[in-house]
Amino acid sequence: MPITVAEKWDSREGTQGEGASTDLRYIIRGTDDDSAARDALVANSPAFYNLLIRQSAHIARIGEDTWEGTVRYGTSSPPQTGQSSFSFDTGGGSQHITQGRGTVARYSAPGKTAPNFGGAIGVTQDNVDGVDIYVPVYNFSETHHIEPANVTGVYKSTLFFLTASVNSDGFKGFAPGEVLFLGASGTQRGQEDWEITFKFAASPNATGLVIGEITGINKKGWEYLWVRYADAEDTTAKVLVKKPIAVYVEQVYPMAAFAQFGI
């Protein structure tokens, strides 16, 4: 039985002016296959209508071999496979630190000497409390239009398992260890391309850091640095102070090859 496509009597509803759009509605008969029904709808609807361009085509089953189709026309062309868009912000993030870059000044009460804590912040009798500071974090996202054949269950699982991992190789101009994958979100209408947005955050690698008397410290962007303190005597102030005796750099996120994104 041949497939037939007929425009409905209540078709051609739309809006005028800026952002104008029109919907043409059809009935497709003669197939129980959704792909064949959509292909027939596209083949039998015009690419342009009233100076508007065809943007999308959708079908909905209303019988065993009968479908209702809607073709949307608008003022701009639809996204094409492989098309991408990008956004970013440099809003930064919060980090808790216990060690400053350097003590700018020390003030003491009359007759007293302010102890030298070697840059430690918020020193108490037993602890180094530290402070939360604002640090540079480059947040960026990319939206890609990917053909359905490439967005398989395996690909979706790959995105899931790569979430909260750090690049093991260079990625988008960043060195290994600088980019954290925050996850992806995807949408698909009918049989059209998947629109998938990938979200990332970048933090710079650091080399040659100095903490107290400890030098030559290297840290990748998303590694965690913490400081071990011990009591030491400040012979000038004649008190015990907390000073750094060791620095540790910990890997807290797994490393992964971001080439698996395919973007």
C-alpha cells in the first residue's frame, strides 16, 4: 500500500512579524513505521512556505498505519548536524586555605611581640582555622548537534562515567589536569539530531609554590593541597606557634581521556 500525505483543513496556523512562524499539518497513511512516516512527511512538504524556511518535522501516531504530522516554518534555518555554540564565564569559585601568600604586617599590644606564624591563617591554641577565599575558575559550556546514530546507550553511559573527571591529555587549549567535566545534558525532538550541552570548569596548574619554608611545590589545577603544621618556638615572641612542616598534594578526581566526548 503506498504512503499518502495530505494536508489537513486546519493547517497553516501561525504568527506574523518578528519571529514569525507557521505550522502546516498533515495526515500520513499507509505505514506503521515511524521513520518511513517522517520521511514521507518531509518529502511531501515544501522546503519554504510564505518566505519562511522549514525548521522541523514531527509525527504522532493516531492509528495502526496513520500518523499526524506537523511541519514548523520560521525565519531562521534549523541547527545542522555538527553545528556548535559556546558560552563561558570567569565567575570563579571558593577555596579554603590555611596558608597566605605572605604576611603583610603584624601588630602587637604594648609590651608584647606578635608571633610569626609563617603565613598560617587563623591560628588558635590547637588549630589553624584558615579562611575561604575567591579563586579563579573558568566555567565554560559547549552545545553540539550530534546525529542520533552516534548518541547510543554506550555513549550516554560514557558521559555519565566521565562526569567529575579531569582531562588526562590536552583539551580545548588547556593542559592535562586543568579541566573538570561537570556533566552533560541532552535533548532530542522526534528523529532530529541530539542537542547536547557539555559543561566544564578549568583551574590552572601551578608550579614553584612556596609555603612557609617549603619550596618547589607543584600542583595540578584540580588536585587538593593541604598543609601539616607543628608547634615551633618563636624565640622573639617567646611563644609556641604553628608552622608548616609538610605539604601534601592529593589527587581527588580520576583522570580520563576527554577525546571520548567526540567534540
